[in-house]
Amino acid sequence: MKQVHNFSAGPSILPKEVTEQAAQAILEFDNMGLSLIEISHRSKNFEKVMDEARQLVKDILGLPERYEVLFLQGGATLGFYTSAINMMKEGGKAAYVNTGVWATGAIKEAKLLGEVQVIGDSSDKNHSYIPNFEVPSDVDYLHITSNNTIFGTQYQSFPKTNVPIVCDMSSDIFSKKFNASDFAMIYAGAQKNMGPAGTVLYIVDKEQLGKTGRKLPNYMDLLNHIDKDSMSNTPPVFAVYASMLTLRWIKANGGLEGMEVRNNAKQALFYSELDRNSAFKGHAVPEARSWMNATFKLNDEASAPEFDKLWKEAGISGIAGHRSVGGYRASMYNALPIESVQVLVDVMKEFERTKG
Ligand SMILES: *Cc1c(COP(=O)(O)O)cnc(C)c1O
């Protein structure tokens, strides 16, 4: 295979050993003479995958007993509604912070269920910053999006409040140290920083569930999934397996602390070049920069063809920006090696040197 530096925003890079082991399991799983994707999800062989995946999340995050871990379907997009219907009381209200496209999606879904107070909103500056806000004390929960994948902003610290916090962590879960027990609910689509597309992780404080006074559709009732050990229906077996392999890799590489060291080095390398280089400017304000998704533009957009030629020749893939920001986006998820960031930085230097 040719060497490619994969900066894709999602689905995105996974550790090489994970894709190799996952590929092997498609051919033959657990010495069964069968493929992972042609056995019963109720077999002992698959049950132990689900058990290990759930346990790894508990271990890596150091979750207290009252937390449960689920691997469901529907992506984070269904999570917008699922999180709300499990937390919003009948006739209740919730506070949301609008920090981008995904947060906007979450707000839209929550409005189907009750009153939504948007207590902070960064849309006036195309979501280039994280707004300040005060959390009202009379809401059922606060919803935030920890990392704004499209705009390249990230909370540098989480709000302190007595109100239960629900967080969409799709694009920065397991990327650095944080206190998971500060949250009532975390949900994260696997395909940014944990595995292939097809499963969404829920981390829930059981004690916060079952208080809404609502009748919930079976698939959206997180208590149902907890009761059935995340096997209420056929789980997305391949996505769960590959996520389990990635979680093993995270644990073997120092857990959250190890990921933080790795990701901090990458972001420091990238942003110091961005700040130094006269040919580029960032989209996100420095105080809100994401370690996972760096958004940037050329000062002279007319020279894009030259820059594009350089990065393509260097084997870089996936840095075209999202249509709502333009420019470029370098996603530097856990599995991306720092060597790839160095290649990008070298290309930026080369571009600055040759463009004039
Ligand atoms: C990608 C993404 C989503 C949407 O995830 P799907 O799994 O495609 O539904 C939601 N929130 C954030 C923060 C994302 O990055």
C-alpha cells in the first residue's frame, strides 16, 4: 500500500494494527472457522467482544459504578433525539449551546420534545469561538458539543453547574484527560476517534434516567438497552469489534493520559506553524482551537491550486475544508502519527517559500 497521510474528518484514520486485526476477523474470527460477520451476536464469542468493549470504556474513563456503557446504532444524529427524550421531562425545558452544525442539529431535535433555551450561540462569527454562558438552574439538563468538528473549536474546560450535563463528544472522546463523571450522559459516533461508522457510544449515569414521565419508543429507551446489556436487538457487530480493538490500543498506549501527550504534541506542532507561516490564517480563535480538527485558510485564496498540488504530491489526503467554512481542515485524531503532521507542516513551509 502507498503511504498516505490521512487527515480525514470522519470516517477517519484508525491504528494500522486495528484495521489489520479487523480485516483478519472478517476472514476468520476466534479460530471458529467462521467470519465475525457470519456468527450469531448471541454466541459466546461475540458476547465477550461486547463485554470487553463496554469494560474498556469503563476502565479508560475510570467510570463510577452508576455509569453504564452502550454501543447502539443510528449515529450521533439519532443521539440528538435519543439524548433529549431520555432527559427532557414531559413539559420540561433544556439549555443548549449552539457552537456549530452538530449543535444546531441537536437543538432542532430537542425542540420536538419541549422548550429549548439557547443560552450561548457563536453563529454571529461563523462558529469560530466558544461563547460564554450562564446555565439556568431550572432546566432539566444542559447540552453541549465538546468539539466542533466542522469549525475546529473545542471547549478548553467544561462548565461547572449542578444541572445534569449531556455532551456530544463524537469527535474528541478519548483524546485527552477529562472527568467523565461530571456528565449525566455522553454520546459519540464511533467514526471520528474510536472506530468505523455504524455504532454510537453512550455513557450514561443510570441514576439520571427514567425521570421524564414519558413513554419512550423501545429503541430510544436507554434503560431498555441497559437492561439488555446493549443487546436489545442485533448490535452492529463489526463496528463494535473494531471499536473494541481501538479501545485496546488506547489502553495499551497509556489511556487518556497517553492520548493527551500524543495529541498535544501534534496540535502544538501544527498551530505553531500556522501562527508562524505568513501564507495562512486560522478560522478558530486561538483560545478555542481544537486539538482534533484544525481549520485554516490561505491568505491568498487564488493560490489554492498551487498549495493543493503540493499537499497532494506529499501523500496528504482529506484536508479539504467543509463547505460551511471553506479553506482547509486537518483532522488529527488519536491514530494520526505526528510524522503526518510534520509532512503537512513541511508542505506549508514549502508553499510559503515558493508561492511568491
Ligand atoms: C460527525 C458528528 C455528528 C454526526 O454523527 P453521525 O454518526 O454521522 O450521525 C454529530 N456530532 C458531532 C460532534 C460530529 O462530529
